[in-house]
Amino acid sequence: MQTIESVSRGLEARSQWNEVLAVAKSPELRWIISNTTEQGYTLDSADRAADAPPRSFPAKLLLVLRERHHAGGSGLTILPCELFEKNADRLRDLLTQLARDWQLSEEFISWLRKDCRWLNNLVDRIVTGRPAEHPLLSEDQLLTVAEPFAFWAIERGSKADDFFEHPAILRVPDVLPYTLRKVRILNGAHTALVCKAMPLGLQTVRQAVQHPEVGPWLRRLLFEEIVPTLEGRCDQPREFAETTLERFANPFQEHKLSSIAMYHADKMKLRILPTRAEYEQKFGKVPKLLEEVIAASASLKK
């Protein structure tokens, strides 16, 4: 167990919005880091600039940045960790459009786009959430379980930034190859297991990779159909796939397939369908195992 001393408190936006806005104005605030899953960039048509708070994450972030701008604060470094290609560019443009829809000032929009630093990035660490049982659960509301593996690729922006250094952080000119490798291999394998293992009654990733049928099936899927589409496009995809299987077998993590199954349709679009299309284009034939995943995914919806 490791105590994270850098976290002083947790705020819940729905009940502590004024405290969130107070933090937005703090001169000590330098970075905003988000991880809201693939659904996080979905706007809510009911959101308004006067809401306290609005419902969607982009609207909340926009009002936080507006509060800081109104207070005369300096621009911030924004690191959205959602699994989208060019995630920071995408989030910045989403906020820009929302600000214009709300008819916020062009001065603020210029500050948002030019004074804030939006860094595309890719974070790779399996975090399975709060454990079902632990002696500290009653006193630590932020208690969570994470694997030892950690990797964070962050693009160097056009402006100098003061982001902290860490052995697990790699500053790169382009984060896309790292995003491609992680989303297609690790996250693709997770989503494929939802389709293959859950119908068999398996409940966790570890159970799936240790299953006499599902484990070999997943290895074939990775090395026969997913990795071949990535060779020459990212660094060491085969080695990364081997490491991924080792991480999935971690005996100290209970990574539930039901959790991975959330927002399944959106995950299929990002993690599986592009690989299937690229495999057929590259090799001129249908990838049988990916087709099996897609067919099983369709049956899950029924």
C-alpha cells in the first residue's frame, strides 16, 4: 500500500461547486488533469453558462476556466487523459465551440486557446477502483487499487511548460503512436474480452486470461490480427502485447469485465472497428477473430 501525500482533499462538484470555483481562482493552480472515459466529451444540450454546476464535463471545465479568467489568473496547463487521438486539441476545440454557443467574450476565448497550454497525452495504467474490502475504506474516500506499471507520454507543446518530471513520464514530439499502441492492444483486448468472456460467465480479466479457452484465444487475437496492423506504426507492438498479457494476469487486481463493458458501443468504435478495417485493407482478407468479436458485440446489445 502507498499513501499519496500530494492529494490534500477531494471536492464533489454537484455539492461543492463554489469551492471548485474558488480553487479555479487560486494563484497556486497550475495544471488541470482529467480522465472522464470516452463518454466524457459528450455535451448536454440542457447545460447553460448560469448553471452551478452544469452536467457535462466540458461545460464544467469551461466555467472553471472562465472563473479563472475573470479573476485575472494566468493560463493553465490542461492534460485531458481520455482515450482519444489528439485529446487536448479535441477538448480545446469543444470548449471553444461551447463558449461561442454561449456567447462568451472573444477575449476569454482567446485566453482559453492561446494562454492555456493544451497538451495531447496518453496515460497507461490499469486502475480498478475502490476495493470491495479494506481496513481503510471507512476513513479514506479516495482509496483505490492500481497496478505497479505506469507510463505517461505527453507531447511537447509549442510553448515552454513547467510540467513536473517523473521516471514514468516521457515527453515526446507526437503522442499518436503511443495512443495507437495502447488503445488498439490493451484497450482492444479488454473490449474483446467483454464479448468473449462475459457470455461464458467469467467476471474478471484475470479469470479470462487464465481460462483454457479464452486465454489462448486472446493471444491469437493479439498476435495474429491486432499486432500485425500496428507493425511499423508504433514502437514494439509485439513486446507491448506480451507485457499486456502479463499485466492482465496480475493476481492482486480484480478488474471486472462488467466495468469494462460500460459504454461498450463507443469503445468498439475506437478500439476494435478501426483494427478490423485496417487488417482487411492491409492483408486483403477478413480477420476471423475480430469478426467474431464484432458479431458477439452485436448480440450483447440484444
